[in-house]
Amino acid sequence: EGHTAHATLEAAAEEVLDVLDVYRRVYEDLLCVPVVKGKKTEVEKFAGGYYTTTVEAFIPGTARGIQGATSHNLGQNFGKMFKIEYEDEKGNKAIPWQNSWGMTTRTIGVMVMIHSDNQGLVLPPRVAPVQVVIVPVIYKDSADTLIAKANELCTKLKAAGVRCEVDSRSNYTAGWKYNHWEQKGVPIRLELGPKDFANDQVRMVRRFDNSKEDVPLAVLTPKMILELELIQHGMLKRAKAEHSQRTTTVMKWEEFVPALDAGCMCLTPFCNEVEWEEAAKKRSQEEKLAAMGEEEEDERTAVSSAAKTLCIPFDQPELPAGTLCFISGKPAECWVLWGRSY
């Protein structure tokens, strides 16, 4: 979180975008969550601020957008309101341009909701507290030998920078341990049984796709380093593909609510007027409730059936001259991303 003051609008604006890109890198490079960078509309921006930028994520399991993190240029309004001043180079009193930005633990929730499955967590390797867990599969009198070998392998992996643990607990079966570590989302499980030991190999199981592979011990360390990177990139690739499939272009109102009902976000040409943004919210809610045979939303509901603008994406597709707003029929000013949201 940060609250900063700047002498010029240009300096403040530069920091706003620098911070926004930090958010993007956290989501995409660490958490494997694709986001859309953009600017909030006047309706959705921080009240009293100059403008708000955002990274917007999407939860496929619930078909809802979620604001990932925001970076605000507050302008000089709050400086004027609370008499915040500084002395410039000429010794004159001046009002600073202020920024406010921050990200919260919702990032963890977004990551969990996007990647997890019915078996539990699926953690990206770069943020997983434990990246590799070694489970000795004990038969008869093999415990001491297998546990010793597992600890030896663990030490080598740790020396190479891999966050590794050995689960040598004797009061649980191997199957119970498999389930335990799957629930915790550990990216790679290594199974070491008597046959594996005899063949100088381990059985590798990837949490990401549940694929299995026998890995020779001679190449275990470089193989684990490579696999962790491959899993990281594979998780982001899969999430981006889902995100792309759930983003649809809508050119007229009649297609809007059906696209939302199909679990998509909608990219639309929009006149960017407050009146029509509010109209879209109201009409989308009314049409959804009518389809469900209800007159009004249950007051106990935690999320609304109304659509809202998520952002005006910075990456704007070409807007051909004469393109009309999808709801008002007026000339469109920009492309806007809409969705049902948390």
C-alpha cells in the first residue's frame, strides 16, 4: 500500500502506471492469473479521485469478474479539501498531486479460485511454500533405507534452491499422504518405493495435471528445476486460454445478457456516458430476474445479477469510424469490458 504526493501530474501519472504493472507481474508472473489492465469509468472510479486504473481478473468457476488491485491518481481534490501543501522550488505554496495504491490478500483468494479443483489447492511453484514433497512408500522392513534415501534427495534439492520436504510419518499410509499433499496444492510429489529404489528412480506426480513420470535419480535435481518452471508456465497458459474463451465481443444489447448467462465477460463498443452505464446495470439485472421469474433480488444474496463495467482496457481493439454504442445507439467512444462481478 502506498500514499504518495508529487509536484506534477506527469510524475504522479508515471507512478500510477508503474505500480499497476507491479500488480500485473504479481498476478501473472507469480500467481499465474491473467489480468486486464485498464482505467475505471467515471461511475466506477474512486470517489473524489482524478482517475482510477485497475487490473481485472475473472473467475471461470463462478463466471464473475473481480477487481484485482487498483492504482488511483487522486488529483489535487483532497489537497484542496484538507489543505495539504508543500513549498516548491521557488518558495511558493503549492498543492501536490496525490496517488493512492495497494493490493490485499484478495490476491490469494483469486489464485485459489482460479486454479483449484475438487481435490484441493493447486499452487503455482513460484509461490508454493513447499514445491516438492517426497513420500517414501514403505513395505515391510524398507523404512530405514527409503527414509534415508528420501532425506538424501531432499538435501540435494534444497541445496539447489528447491523448497522440499520428506513426509516420513509412520502413522499414515502412503495413500493418505498423497491425498494430504494434493489438498495442500504442492506442485510435485515424488514417490519412492522399494522398486524405485532398486531402479535408481522416483515416480513424479504433477499436481497441475496429475500426470506421472519415472525420473532417474541421476538427473533428479535439474529435472525438478525444469519441471517447476514448466508447471508455472503451463498454469498461466491454461488460465489465459480460459480467460480468452470467456471474453466475447458484443455489438448489440440483445446479445449482452445471453453472453453473460453463458459465463462470459463482454467487450462492447460504448458511448462512455454515465446515464447509459447506469441503464446497462439496471436493464441487465431486470432481464436476468425476469428470466428467473423473480421481481427483485433476494436481499440475502452476496452478489448481484446486474452487469457492471470492469474497465476500459488499455489494450483497445480498433474502433472503426461509425461504430455505434451497443446500448444507446450513439457513436461509440471506446471499447469497454463488462461482466457480473464480486
